[in-house]
Amino acid sequence: MSTTPVPVSDQPVLKLSNVESAYGPIRAIRGVSLQVRRGEIGTVLGSNGAGKTTILKTISGIIDPRKGSIEFKGEDITAKDPAFIVQQGLSHVPEGREVFPLLSVRDNLLMGAYTRDDSDGVARDMEAVYGYFPILKERAGQDAGLLSGGQQQMLSISRALMASPDLMLLDEPSLGLSPKLTKEIFEIVVRINRERGTTILLVEQNANMALNASDYGYVLENGRIVMEDTCARLREKEDIKEFYLGMKEEGQRDERRWKKKKNWR
Ligand SMILES: Nc1ncnc2c1ncn2[C@@H]1O[C@H](COP(=O)(O)OP(=O)(O)OP(=O)(O)O)[C@@H](O)[C@H]1O
Ligand SMILES: [Mg+2]
């Protein structure tokens, strides 16, 4: 047996095998297999209703899958309780941010740390998130409901960080934000990954931002993964450029029906 240690980056932190989830008769995702390696940013790209949110909810235990399995750090977490999964080091930043509007920004952050009993570490992480998003420090005493959409997204990401996660799930951080704010938030997400070593799985309709920020990507259509590759290679693929990044040559018309359904920004 070889004694050479496996490089950390080759170990999957998260592994989905053949996962299927449904809402009653509606099978939202089918045969979904994907991996996120330690330290990387993984992304799932898909248009409206492709099943992105369903994948994240299934990972974090909000929905129990009908089939398949989910491993986190080598342990089976399939259909485990969401609170248990958070305790294992997996935080979920939900679609549409979902901050507690009547709690102050500071108390929202402390809610993120509710599973921890290391008050020194919590205080350090509070300073760290204020470093990433200084506006949250300025607004620490204000009700979170008074923040702008972009600031609420910052708070939602920061609240997830307060659990000191090994893996953070991000559901469409760009949703409803201006291009400038989206760029700022993605830059911070990349910094969090590089500086803290937090592994990230990001789902997006904004293929452009997601492919630039991430290392490895999956394309999801109608609940199935139809393509996967490094983001560097996905960015170069003609059909990705044409259909997902809006980089079609001028003057050409494409009559393929499925293209018209797409709603990529
Ligand atoms: N609570 C629900 N009840 C019934 N069907 C649902 C429910 N939530 C989602 N679906 C359906 O499951 C499919 C996948 O939805 P999901 O929300 O995972 O997609 P998504 O990729 O996150 O879309 P979006 O980009 O709009 O957020 C869609 O067909 C959707 O209509
Ligand atoms: Mg969604």
C-alpha cells in the first residue's frame, strides 16, 4: 500500500450519488451525481426551474431525497436532520436571503453561531465578517429588515460564515442585485474561499459570474446534469458561450426551440 498522502484538494468534501428529489408527483431532480473537492468553489448552472434550489435543499436536509445518497466529509448525511447537518460544518445561504427582519444585524450574525460554544472564536469571526462587509459593522445595531437587498445578501452570507463552516452552499447570490453589487459579492465569496479555505458550492443562473468565480462546474437542465468540466474549459465551449453566456456571433439566428426557453443573464 502506498504511504503517499492523498493531496487535500483531491478529496471530495461533498459527494452526491444518483440523487432524486420530488415534490409529490413532480420529480424535480433525477440521477444527480456531483462532487465538490476540499478547498474549491463548485458551481451548478441552470435556468429557472432547473432544480438548483432543490439540489441545495436536499443536501442540507430540508428535503429528503427519494433515491441516492449524499456524503459530507466521508460521512453519509442522506436525509439527516438540517440542524445535525449544520453541526457537521455545512451552512446554507438560502435563495432570497431570508434574514430575520426584526432582529438587529448583530443578532442575525449571532444566530448563525448558535451551534458554537467558543465565544472567542465567535468574536473573531464576527470581526472577520465585518472585515469582508464593513457596511454590516456600520449597521450592526439596526434591524436587518431595513437593509437593502444587497446588504441582506451580505448578511445572509455572513450569518452562514458565523457557523464556521467547512462547506457553504450559496443559492443564487446574484438574484435581484445590480451587476456592480453582484461583482462585489462574488469577489468577496472568492476571498472567503481563498483566505479561509471554505469550500463552496454555488448555484446560479448568472453563468458568467459563476464560471469566472468557480473552479469546477455542472450544467443542470430539467433536473438532470447534462455537462460537467472545469470552469476554464466550460467557458471555452461553443455551446456554453452561445447559449449560456450570450456570446453568439452577430447576424446569426438560431431557431432551436430550447434556446428560447433559456433565461440566462
Ligand atoms: N414546493 C414545491 N412544490 C412543487 N413543485 C416545486 C416546489 N419547489 C420547486 N418545485 C418545482 O421543482 C422544479 C425545480 O425547482 P427549483 O426551485 O429547484 O429550481 P431552480 O433551479 O432553483 O429555479 P430558480 O432559478 O427559479 O430558483 C421546478 O419545476 C419547480 O416548479
Ligand atoms: Mg432556485
